[in-house]
Amino acid sequence: MVKKIICLFTILFCLASGISADDRPKVGLVLAGGGALGFAHIGVLKVLEDNGIHIDYIAGTSMGGIIGALSAYGYSAREIEKEVSGISWPELFFDSKNRDYMSYSNKTSSAKYFMTLGFDRHGLKNSPGIITGQKIHNKFNELVGPCSNYDDFDDLPIPYRAVATDIITGKEVVLGNGSLSDAMRSTMSIPGVFNPVEKDGYLLVDGMVANNLPVHVARDMGADIIIAVTLSHNVVSRKDLKGPSGVANQMLNIYIYDQVQKSLADADVVIAPDLQGYTSTSYFNFKEIETLGEQAARRAIPHIKNLVGPKNISNIPRIGVLKKKPVIIDRIEVSGLDSYERSLVEKKLEKFKGELADADKINSVVEDIHSSGQYESVHYYVDSEGYENVLTMHVEPSKKGPHFFRLGLFYEVNTNVHESYIFNLLMGLEFNDLFIEGDSLENEYEFFSGITATTRYFLPFHDYFFIRPEVKFRYVPDKDESLDIGIESTDANRTEMTVASSLSLGTFNRMFGEISVGFMNEYLYYDYELSEFYFEEDFKGFINSIFFKSRMDNINSVVLPEKGNFLELMLKYSDTHMGSEDTYFKASASFWQYFQFLKRNSIGGKIFAGMDFATGLPFYEMKWFTYVNAFPGYTNDELLAPNILGFVLDYKFKICEVGFGATRTRVLLTLRGGWAANYEDFNLFNGKETYDIYGFGVGVGFSNSKIPIWLEAGWNDNKRFTLHISAGNKF
């Protein structure tokens, strides 16, 4: 009905102008693929619009398919320029999950491991692409709306076709109906980089593989005159092969040169911007590439006007963006999952029933689902079926599990008058869904700075509760070190060995954290000397204790946090009546709160405390605050004390954001100041304060989800300078 009204309006306008709508030549615009080089298409569209050239059909491949879809949807060239120039394309090409939406278990894993490999009983499992393309798909949905499902792309303001390639047969697939955002996503799926898109039995990748300049597609749509925009896929000389990107670009040029030449022979007008010096990855050169497209189009305008004639160069009305009116969702349909997983996703979508289809709200839930780590991709659209409006969501299960091998590493060095360093390697082996849905068996092995082996089994029940048995062995060999504590330096020597088993019962929230209580049996061997000023201990024996743990994690980064909050509490109690060889009652707490302001700035604070209630084991579990570079100007080992209370004020400024490997990295300037007090006993107000410490630090951090790096120059109240360097997450 909408199409008929539009056509009738156009015919009446043309008749009123004395122009027949049927006797003018129909113009088809064909836009080639080329990654960032496709920004030239926007310049071409601007010139065509400025000169009144009416386009009747659009066909495109890859970036040409994306720009063409936006034009066909009704965006003007300048509207496309505004939207596309505001996109951080490199950021869209990274699959790093939003930690705000990660499940609590995935937050815990991401805070320890930098690499994860999935496997099952048949061997290693990998995705067909490095990037799932979820962020790109979400962006396309934002641009063309969740109601972008069409029986025919002829129903768009300008009839449109996208070209993709079936990776199974290698044949061209012309996309002319269905979800417009899916078509945009399919046509630019570079093989091996992006996951293919499944549609109508095809496994679709970038149309560049089969047809990078689909002139015949526009001709088949009914175009009499073809304007083809090609993107300089000329083979370059040896002297022009500069760096890896130059070689990669040359391979692309060689592959598609012949097919493009054949398509150009069938075009009536060829616009070929001179893009020498730019490549398909030149995403930061938007304006220059767009300008080159404008220049090339202006040179072609006289020829185009001569071909299309005066009947095309007229004030034919431009329809504008034909955004479908938001509809009320009557029904939810989820596909691609088993019944259990489908019910979980349906619960998240239930709130949309009876509500308007709001793209922002639906995208938020899509990001939540995808960031859980359980799913490869999430595609959705809203369509009408009879008298009902249906939110249809296809969820692709993760191809990386159900079991995982993980690696983590942490390196830290503090260079000063007393140099200290740590290097740890962590290996994890996780088995999921062994006996029931949602259970997991985790094994962790830590090497180099001591040896640690841990096995724990997580058994959920009634959705929000769990039982967790755990066994742990830890051995730290003789370690001699010199520490700056208070007003003096002191020598420390310690050997530790712990064998522990525990059983805990708790409740958990899949997004934020858990609370648990339990019983622990430990065998401790401690040979600990921390100068006569503090204590000397040599303890061997069993400790049986009951404990309470609580951990809530809503922080965006454990090493370099910028927003969110974090809470960790621990209480442990034991005495001789429980079969222990000594009394034991301790508590520790850590709370972080961070918030962002003015886009690039964040400020926050960390409060930490450890309390020993005058027990017989003052040396055990004193390292209350073990995260990376906890206190400016001091090492973590220098915070050892039976009772400690401290505060750190933290400011960060985001200098820039860059891409390293397969993740985005924020470059941050950090400024910190801290105060802490150590006490001989738990009575903090009895005047028996042992000492206060102060510190200040300035540094630069490279914050990402893989291996964050932090460098900080620190000064403390002993007028000592410390250079801190760390890489990775502390376990």
C-alpha cells in the first residue's frame, strides 16, 4: 500500500510538471566494494543529488552495499555523511564483550585470562571467523530500524539489491528481500575475518568474492543507464608495495581486477576516483576519500547529463527516509536454540510484549545476550504476520564450547632501592554441562612465583543457588626480600604451603555476583620471619574454619577501572573446639566506586581493610588488598599487617582509543593518591597505631580485556621513588 501511494504521488507530480514518468530512461547506480575506499561513494552521491540526477535503482557490494542500502532507505547523501563519519569503524570490527553485560562467571574469567580456546570431545572448536560481527549488525539495526524486514527491497524508496557470495558454492547471491540490516551485514562479511551469515540455506560472505561491481544486477532490475563507481583496484608496481597492508591490498586488487573490468564494459558511465595512497583499511581518512569521490563525480557529470537527458534532470520529488511506523509487539519468537536456552532468552524479551518496538531498548537486550559469552550472534527483526506484529530473534549458540582451555599471565616489577618482581602463568581447564545444565568443573594451575593447583565444582540449583566443593594446594618456596615499612626497612623471609578443602553453599546473581557460607579444612606450613619489630612464626598444623564470602563485580576493568562498583567481603572463624590447632578469626573488606564524567574523565576511590581479632595466627592471610599496584609508592608486600585500613583516590583521563590485535585498547593517564594505617590490634582507636603511610603516583595505562599494561611513577612518605610496571591481570 505504501509503495502504491508513493508511485501515485510521483506520477501525479510528473504529470503536473508536464513530464511523463514512463518515457525517461531509468538510471541504475552500482557501487563497488573496497572497505574504507567506499567512503568515496558518499562524495559521488552528493554530486549526483546536487545536480538533480534521479536514481531509480541501486545495487552494491560490501561497503558499496552498505552505502547503497542507506541511500535506498531514503537517507540523503549528507545524512549518510553525518551517520557514517560518526561511526568508529575500527571499534565495530572488534568483538570485545561489554563487561557491563557479562555474566558474573565470565567477568571472573576475563579478570584472569587473556586467551580462551573452546573444545569438545571431537577436539578444538573455533568460529568460522575472527569477528562475529555483532556490533556491526547492531549498528545497522540502529540505522535502518528493527522493522526493516521487507517482502521485496523494491518497496524501499529506491529499489535495492545487495550482492553476497555463498561460501559453499562460490556463487553470487543477490539479496532482494528480508531484513535490510541482515543484507548489509551479509554483503560485507570478509571471509575468515567475519562469521558468515546464514540465509535461505546459503552461507553468505562478502559479495566481493563473486561480484564486486554488480552491473548486471542493476540491469536486471530494469535500469536503462548504468552509472558504475569503481574503487581503484589497479595492480600496483613493486616500489608501491609498502608494508603488510600494501601487500594485502595488492592481493585484493589481483583477485578482483579481471571481474571488475568485465563489469565496467557493460556500464554506461564509469566513475573511478583516484584513490592512490589509500587502502581498504584507511578508515581514519574519511574526508579525504569522500572528497576524491566528489571530484571524480564532477568530472563525469557532463557525460551523465547528456545520457540521462532533461527528463531525468528535474525536480522529481525525493521521498526521504521511509521509516516504518513503530509497532506494538504482539508475539515473541526465538529460534536457533534448544528449549532450555530458548526459554532463558524468551524471559529477557517478555517485557517487550505489548510495547512499541524500540530499537535502542531491543539493542540493549541484544548486547546483554551476546555479551554473556554463550552465544555467537543475535539477529532480530520485527515483522507483521497476519494481524500480529512479531519480534523474531535468531540466536546462534557459541561455537567455542562447551569446554575451555584458558591461559593467563601476570608480570609486575617495582624498581626502586629494593627491586621486587612477580611473574605468574595461569592455566585453566573448564568442563561445562557435565551432569546437569549449568554445572562446571574448573581446574586452575599457577606456576613460577610458587605453585598453586585448584579444583572446584559448581553445581547450581533452583536458578539462584549453588553448592561448590573445592580443593586447593599452594606452595611458595623460600623468598628473601627487603621491604620499606613505616619509617624503616625490614628483611622478610617466608616459606608457605597450604593444602585446603572446602564446601560452600550460596546464592548468585548471573550478572553481578555471589554470597556464600561454608566450611574449610586447611593444613598450613608457615616459616615466616618479618623482623623482630613484627613477628617470627613457624606454624605447622590443621585449621578448621567456617567462612562467609561475598563478591559483587560491576566494574568495567579490574586493573584500570573507570566506572562501576566492586565489593569483596570475607570472614573466617575457627577455634580449638572445631579441631583446629589454634584460634582464628579474621575479616577483610574491599570496596571500589567509580564514575565517568565529561566523556573522557573518570574518578573513583578504593577503600580496603583487614582485621585480625587478636588471634593466634597474625601472619596468615594478611595480604588484604592484592590487586595490581594497590597503593601508589608501595608494593603489595609492603602492605602486610595484621590490621590495616586504607584509601586510594584515583583519577583517569582517556587520551585515545586504539586497536591492538583483536581488541580495543584505551590509553589512560592515571593520577592516584593514597593513605593507609597499620595497627597492632583490632582496637583502632586505642592509640596503639603502628604507623601511617602515604603515596602518590602518576602513570599511563593501556586498558583492554586481554593483557592490560600499566606504568606508574610513585613516591611515598619515605621520599622513595618507585617505578611500577605490570602486564596482565593478577589472579
